[in-house]
Amino acid sequence: MERAEEAIELINSDAHFAEQFPLAAIDDYMIHQTPDPIRVAASSDPRVYERYWMVCHDLDADLVIATGSTFYPNLDLAEAYAIVNRGGRHTTVRAFRRLGVDRMDMRLGPIAPKIVQGMRHWNFVLDENEWGTSFDLHFRDTTRQVFREPSGGITDGFPVGRRPDASTGFESFGDVEGTVVVGDTTLHLGRRSCRGTRDRHWGIGRSVGGPAMSLGGPARAGVSGNTFVSFETFGIWGDRVFYRYGDPRPGAGRVVSVHRRLRFEPDTHIFTEGVIDYHLDSGETKQLHFERVGLLTAFMRCGMYGGTPDKEIFQGAYIGDDLVEGETYDVSDPTVRTMIAGLDEHVCRVTCDGEATTGIYQPIDPNAYLACSAGRRGWEFLA
């Protein structure tokens, strides 16, 4: 029995297929979309990527979690991160390795998600590690996924003759349950109190490699801001309006325009409250009132969005083989919040049309403050 198990493990291992590179076990399935093996990207652009992302929160546990990973086929790189913030103790674990031939293997160090059922059920796992933070969470999708057509067009400053960033994929909301360990404390999360959102995006670009690979110069920081909030009959995810499975309304709706009135911490200029009007393609206007909950923010620079605060590690930059690293910050200190702020995901209490829920508001701190200061169209301070 042991020999049989060892044989199966060898067959599925990266080493077993090394001599057949770029072929892998998945190439035996009748699923090819190009004349190349699955391992080979259709584009030779080094910024080709495949990515998952999830964020969930539970107010009863005073907790927010964010995790994600990206594969870079043309760079032979894979990276992942897991962020856990409980009551201001903000811990990040990051992992890096060579991508290799097995695109089905999503484990990077202690970060080991599993797809239980595609587009319905993921198991997000952070195994025990030296930072004393781990989780085992089951995310079950509750809203209909709709294919996002490839984005990207000719942008200012992009080199002539080179294709700009192009991304596609899908998003959804969901309920979450499982366990989280922070230090000596084990937290049990239930689907009634823990909710979240996730996405699956792939394409070319999205700041892969940081400034070193930014064609035409470093990308300009955005100030669009994103909302990830699900109510009983609809959810707003960025520029989309999502409906639950089985809803008679087809597909998804769209956000046509947004008007924001925002409030910020006076010393850090980080978001605290907002009243935001979403004008929808249905002709409706939904006004949402956001109130940030304490220190429950996932600071996504720690996940390599825009470069980590300490080492400026960018997504898609080679760090090392089979490397695991991380840190813990005390975000109750405003100087720490200022240092790590950027693409921040704030847990908020949210109300709309008399219904109250919780969700995520993602401004670009402190650029959102600067947009309000400058009086940009659709941006102003909350009186």
C-alpha cells in the first residue's frame, strides 16, 4: 500500500514530469484552447497572470481575512499571501516558489486552498506557521457569477504597438464558515455572521512586476474606489450589480456612475465613513452609508499590491524559491497605518433603503482624500 501511494505521489509530482516539460498531467484531458500544451500561455507577454482573491469578515470575532495567489506562466513564478487582522493585530504570511508544470497544484508553503466545487465552493487554508496565525475556511458562493469581458484599451503613455493591460474573469459574494487560530485563541466562524467576496481574474498586466515591468513608465495610482457589499436582493461589486442564484433578473446589472461623500482620519487621511450614491443602469439610485468598523482593515500592500511596506516586494517580482516570510503590525498605531496604507479593504457597517449589513469599502488611501481635496468630479468631503 505504501509503495502504491508513493507511486501515485510521484506521478502527480512536478519532478515526475520535469523530463516532459512543458507537458503536464492536465494535458491528457481534452480541454486545450490553443495548439500549445496547457502550461504554455497563448501570449508571450511576461505579464500574463492567473489570480484568485478572497476577503471575508466576522464582526462577532472582530476579524477580517484576505488571501490570494497569482501564477505567472511566462515568468515561471507563483506567489501567495494570507492576511489576518483581529482587533488591530495585522499578520501577513507570504509564500513564493517556481510555478513548474503542475498548474493544478495551488499550494505555496502553508497557503493551500482547494477547489471543492468550481464556482460554488472553495476551501481556503493557511496551515500552522511561525507567525502563529492559521485558518481553515469554507467559502460557498451565493450570487450568480457573470463573465467579465476582457478589459483594456489604449491608455495614455502606453508604448505604441504593444498591447495594454487586458483582464477578464468573474466575481461573487458568499457565506463563510470554519476556524481561525490567532495566537492561543481559536475562533469558530459561522455562515450567519461571516460573509465575504471573491474573484477569479486572469489576463495580461495588472501591475505585474512592479515599476521594473511597467511599460511606458510606472502606472498612475487610481482613485476609483471599489465597493463589495451584498444585501438581501442585490450586491454591488465595483461596477457590477450581482443577484443571487435563481433570481429572475438575468445576468448582472451595471453601475453607471458614482458620487462619493467621504470622511477620513484627520492625521492619516485614511477612510472612516462615506455616503455614496450608485446610479444603476436600471434607472435606480442606491444610496449606501458606510461606517468603518474599528481597526478592521486588510492593508493590501502587505499582499504585494503596490509593493510591500517594508521591502517593496511587488507582485510578479522574483523573490526566491520556496520562500515563506511575513510580519505582524499593530495597526492601532496611526504611524503604522500611515506606513502600510494604500489599497485598503475596510470592513464597514452599511445601510441602504432601511436594510443594514456589513461589507467592504476599498478606497485608494490616501488618494481618495486627495481626490476630495481637489474637488474631482464625483468626490467631496462628507460634511
